[in-house]
Amino acid sequence: MRMANAFWLRFIFLLLAGTRRANATLGRACLAGLLAGLASLPAGSTTAFGQGGNFDGFGLLNDAEQAAAPAAAPSRSLRSSDDWGPVPTDHLSLANAAPVLLPFFNNGPVFGLPGTVTGGFWDRTQLTGDWGGRRTDLARRGLFFDVYTTSAYQDLTSGGLEPGDWFVQNTQMSVNLDTGRAGLWDGGLIHFTTQARYGGTPEQTFNSGASVPVYTGLLEPDPLASSTMLPSEYFLVQGLSEQTSFMVGKISDIFIPDQTLFGDSYKFYFANFAFNKNPITTNFYNPTAWAVLGVWAPSKRLAFAGGVLDPNSRSQNLATNAFDRVNLYLTAVASYDIAGLPGQFSPAFNWSNQYQLDLTNPYGAIAPAQIPQAVGYLLGSPNSAGLPINNSSSSCFLIANASQYLYVADDSKEMATKLKSGVPLRGVGVFGRAGWAPKQTNTITGDGSVALFARGLAESRAYDSAGVGWYMNGISPDLQNQVRTYTGGALNVKNEQGMEVFYDYAITPAVRLIPSYQHIWNPLSGVAVGNDHTDLWMMRGTVVF
């Protein structure tokens, strides 16, 4: 019996070492944050609302436009010392009123908005600078062009599925067109992004055995699409009034949903997906999704958003099987101040009728030879060929995130400007996530995470940041029982925990070096090879062009 167990345990390992985590990681970042951002879209407040977490500050749109006298797009000779503030326009401009939207959609800094620094190599926030003034002219006319690259090297020193190292290069190109500044129409923003990933294959990179990807960049442009470049996002945001707006198109489920007030960009901060999005969402969403979303903000500090998202969208296809199943999503965003320190709370609910594995009775009759494959599929392998799968067509989740600054070094005027523009504050804060999903249809049925984040504490190191975080993913008791039953008690799946610590060192504001360390207890699929932990070191290098 031991020899038989050893044989199929190794077989499960071979299944898992391939593209096993791909499907699970596909959706995680996806929807939750998108609507969380949309929820704050139109609500405006100079204090509690407009704090840069998602669509905050959209309610300032009308006031901001009233403050700017209508005028034609400026020529180069009209540039002032403050090139990054509101631009006089004949049409309502979202970049003027709510500049936070652009870095929110890009998941990174945007040239031509407040926070941009030109000048010498050691000071500029974009490596290629102003292109002799042409880039500023384009931004003032509503066209924002940004490129980001992140190089990641990981060395898994012990545990996981298999120790080893890999290298991955992510490149993102984003274009935003503000229709107001461009002289087209009021209150519109068109966004387009392409994502590229080169380097290690899924077989090499998904080797941690964890229930979540240890590097969020492995999801771009798709977990299975390595060594390629694909269009990942193309959508329209349209403001209708101070209280209503909508978004339609293919959105990023990595950048937009479940967004906290600070600290969730894998380009600069935490690498592990559990600190960027709620892990439960991976069972519902892919990294991109066709979406139609609406937002209503009854007050300056509270907004609601809801809509429908497609569970089948991928970067590799335009609209294959689009909306044959749906995710129905509802969220709220509440912003507040405690003793002048910004905070944010955002719950979200999702119901879906997409097919998901029924963990109470996952298979029909299977042959003994199929047991290794069946167990591998339960632990995350995408290989279900030939298995008599029993699906459920109804599931849901309830998640929430909260963020709170504990200390801010910026003065009140500078803080207000940064929050409205999506520029990270200098200070210390804490953020966390929690979620629940039915154990019958979800691998992760309960989760929680908390992280301490600091940025720019020393004035001489204003762009440096550091963080330490812990997460717990509660594995479905139904899944644990099924694995135990199919393996005759040889495998025992336990709840997974993990921690990460990182330091983001700014060589220049545009060039970052980010070492980090992660330790994971009881990685979900690590049990297939007898490992109860994962240790890995990572070095990232990010350049903002």
C-alpha cells in the first residue's frame, strides 16, 4: 500500500507542477476591486471622500470644472510652472476633476498628473522624462501614455512542490484618453492596456504549492499565456452627474477590484496575491472580464456600485462564450477620517451561476487509476479530462477590506492634493481583508489578511516603502474530507497561512529594487509531495518609463 501511495502521490505532483494554479489564480484579482473602485466613483468630499483608493474624488468633478475657465487646449508656450494641475477645457474633464482615476486604472503613476517630476535622471518620476516637452503637451490635450516593466527573480529554497528558481519579465503599456481635455465630449475616459510576460513557463513558476500565486505578475496577461503580449483592458468610463456614472468594456480584475487605500500594487509593494486581492475571488473571476457597471453615490462619504461581469473573459479571446454565465456584483465604499487620518471600508457581495465543482460529491463513479487525477484536480490541477465531474451552478461570496493610516508625514494641504491625485502618502498605515464563501463550492471558504505598510518615513528616502503582512486561507472542510477519503487518509489538507516582508528601495523615483521574503505554512498542494511549508526569496526590479 505504501508503494502504491508513493506512486500516485508523485503522479499528483506532476499534475500540479504544471499549470495547476492557473485557473485558480485567474480570477482572484478580478472583480471585487473593480466595483469597489466604481463604488466611490461619483461621491465627492474634500476630506473623507476622494482618498485615492478607487474612484474616490469623482464627486469633485463639478466643482473642479467650475474652477477652470473654458479655453482651447493650450500650446507649449502656455505651460506654467504647475504643468500637472487642471487644464482649461471647453468640456468636463475627468483628469482635471478626478485625476485619481488614471493611476487607479494603471495600477501605477501616470505622467502628466500631480506627482509627476521632470528634470534630471536622479529626480524624475519617469525614466524617459518629458520627451522634450512633447509628453506634457499630449497630457494637456488629454492623451496619457505610460509604460512599466517589472523583472522578478524567485528562488524557492525549500518546501513547495519543487525547489528551484525562475525569472519573469512583465511589461505593461497603458493609454488613457480624457475626452474632455481632447475636446470630444464631457466626462469621458477611454482606457487601453496591453500586458506582456516573458521568461519562466507556468510549469516552472507555479512551484510554491500555495493556494494563491506568490507573485501577482504571474497572472498577467493570463496565467497560461507566458512569452506573449496581449491586449488585456479596453473600456469607457463615463460620468453622467455628480452622483451617477458607468463603466463598460473589458476591465482588469487584477488592478481594479477589491482595492485598498494603499499598498496593493505588485509592481512596488507586496508580491503575494493575498495582499493584493481577496483569494476567494479566484474561484469566480479571470484576470480580465467584460463588465457593465453602474455607480450611485447618495452622499460624499458613501457610494454603491453594481453590475454584471462575464466569468469567461480572457486576454486570449475577444468574447468567447461571453455572458453565457454571469457574476452579479454589489459593493459599497465608505471613506472617513479618524483624527485627520484617512481611512476606508469596502464590503462586496457576488452571486454567480457559473459551473463550479460540487465539493460535497465532486465525482461520479471513478476507476482506481483515476484517483490521482481526481485528487490533483481537487488540489488545483486544471486537468479534468475524463473525470465524471459533478458541478453546482450557484455560488456566492462576501468579502470586505479596510485601510487606515496611523501616521501621515505630509501636511494637510499636501495630503489633500495627493489623495485626490492617487499619489501615495508618506506615512504608516494598516490594511486588511476578510472573506467568506460556501464550503460546498469553494476551495477557500474563509480568509483573512492584515499588513503593516510604511512609505517615505525619511525625507531623504521619500519614495522608499516597506511592509510586512500575514494571511490565512481556510480550506473547505468538504474538500479536506474528499482528499482524505480518496487517498485513504494518506493526504491531510490543512488551512494555509503565509507571511511576506518587502522593502521597496528607490534607486531613483523611476527605478526600484524590491527584495522580499515569503514563508508559507501548509501550502495547499504541497501535501501531495509531503511538504508542510514553502520558503522563497524574491528580487523585483521595476522601471517606470
